Amino acid sequence: MRILITGVAGFIGSHLAERVLADGHDVVGVDCFTDYYARETKELNLNSVRHFPGFKLIEANIVDADLDNIFKGIDIIYHLAAQAGVRSSWGANFRIYSDYNILGTQRVLESSRRTGVKRLVYASSSSVYGDVDDFPMHESVFPRPVSPYGVSKLAGENLCVLYAKNYNLSTVSLRYFTVYGPRQRPDMAFHKFIRSFLCNQTSVLYGSGDQTRDFTFVSDAVDATYMAGLKQDFSGDIFNIGGGSRISVNSVLNILEGILGGPLDIRRCETQKGDVRHTAADTSAAKAAFGYIPKVSLEKGLEKEVDWLKSVYCCGIGG
Ligand SMILES: NC(=O)c1ccc[n+]([C@@H]2O[C@H](COP(=O)([O-])OP(=O)(O)OC[C@H]3O[C@@H](n4cnc5c(N)ncnc54)[C@H](O)[C@@H]3O)[C@@H](O)[C@H]2O)c1
């Protein structure tokens, strides 16, 4: 299998590449090292895969690269490249979300069908749901995103469905629910809380802390993504990928304080525009379709993220 991963230098993309290479497949990785966070951090992410002879990195932006040329001979594409982040997607910034997440996805789909790619797995997000009334969230709920980021990810999903129906391109969208673990993006909450503790700084908590989330450890998200790509018969299907439990942010902070061995210094601020109140994934469809069962508990997963961040910030190489 010739496998291509867009967004390979990112948090989830680098773990996915590691997993696919370890299984004996070749990987072409595409990334343009956006400035959403430091290039240095992404280069460190790639250290986990550079030593594999089957790994090739192409530095290119999916918005203007010659994708037909890059995709020639590729069987499966895992499309993870995107501008992430809910809070920064308002205002003039939306330009980059619409370019990278919508136009970029459309270009990836066009080239995939032209070059005979067999399957495309799209990294979608629980942000497409917005605020729903019924939990856990099921894929059949009508999505009403509450952030421009969520709108851009939903547009990408809809494009995947269009290309499946009109061109018989096998596409599948995975709605990740807050992924965490080693290499988590520096703008994400767990990373920020742990970093602040390790560096004796104050953390900001947006909202009361009563908001609940379904947190997914990165190896579970990667397993789901990898398995979905190997399956043969998707046609625009959509699946939730969650961690298996819903917990309030206040409860997570208690667990974190236990692992870190001391209190976090928290400043509480108002809820930010675009933040959803609650998330919880119904993952029964992913289980039935490709055997997805999350394996890593929140406690174990947080311990791994803390260990990783200690190695980063306590050695002075943080990004
Ligand atoms: N991390 C999460 O909790 C989460 C939750 C839901 C969905 N997702 C989705 O999963 C995917 C990966 O997220 P992540 O947290 O690893 O983010 P990340 O920012 O760490 O990784 C994304 C990578 O894509 C690259 N990239 C962005 N735009 C590009 C472009 N136009 N051309 C080439 N490369 C480009 C970036 O340089 C980066 O290395 C994204 O599509 C994101 O929307 C993530």
C-alpha cells in the first residue's frame, strides 16, 4: 500500500505516520509547516518517523501544490492538513480557514479522483455538531456548528460526500472528539494547563469548568483513522471517534492535580465565542463498521501527556 498523509508534521498526523510506517507501509507525508504554531515543534514531531526508509516528506501547501503529481501511485490518503483551533477562526482569520480547510480539501478530493486514489479518510471534528440537546451525540443529528472553524470542517465533510456520490471516490469522515496525548498542539487546553504548572505560571480556564468533553487519547484516534483507511467500502460515510467517557473540565483538573502532585494556579474567564457547552460521542457506528473501541483511560492518557511535557519543558526545548 502506498499511503499519503497530509498534515504529517502535526500532532495527530505524525503519530499516524509512525503507526503506518511501523506496520510496514511506505508513507509520503505532505505538510507546509503553517505558522499556527512553531515549525521547530513540528520538526520535533517528525523525528519519530525520519529514520524509516519508507518515509518521504514533501513540503507543499495543498492549496497551490501540483497535487496530481504528488498523488500519482498513491492508494490511500489520510487528509489531516487543516487550520485547527476554534477561537482563532473568527474575523479576518477566517480567510485561512476557508482556504486551507475548504478549498484545500476540495483540491485534495479533485486530485484524488483524477489520479485514481482508492480511499480518502478525512479528519473531521466534533465541532461540526455545535450545541445539541441529546447525548451522546449521534452521526444522524443535524450539524449546526457554533464556530467558523466548525463550519469549515463541515464544509470539508460535505465535499467528501459529494465526491463519493458523484465520482465514486471512496471517502470516509471521522469526527474526532478532543484528541490529547504526547505532541498535543500547544494551543490545546491540557497542554496549556500542564505547561503552566511545569513553568510556574497561571492558567486561564474559559467558562465555569462545568462544560463536559469527550476526550480521545491520540493512539485511539490513530487506530480508528488507520483502520478506516484499510476498510474497502465507504461512500461518504461519517463516524464519531471519541474516547468513551464524558467528563467535566473541573473533574479533569482534579485528575491533573493528582498526577502533577500539586494545585494548578487557575484564573477563570468568561466562555469564549465558539466553545460548545458539552460533547459526548456515540461511537457505536465506528465499532460496527471497523471495530473501533477506545482503549486508553483518561487517567493513563493524561499521565503520558504529562511525562511528555516534562521531557519538553523541563529540558528547555518547548515550542
Ligand atoms: N487535535 C484535535 O483534538 C482535533 C479534533 C478534531 C479534529 N481535528 C482535526 O485533525 C487534524 C489534525 O489536527 P492536529 O491537532 O494534529 O493539528 P496540527 O495543527 O497539529 O496539524 C495540522 C498540520 O497540517 C499542516 N497544514 C495545515 N494547513 C496546511 C496546508 N494548507 N497544506 C499543507 N499542510 C498544512 C500544518 O502545518 C500542521 O502540521 C485537523 O484536520 C484537525 O481539524 C483535530
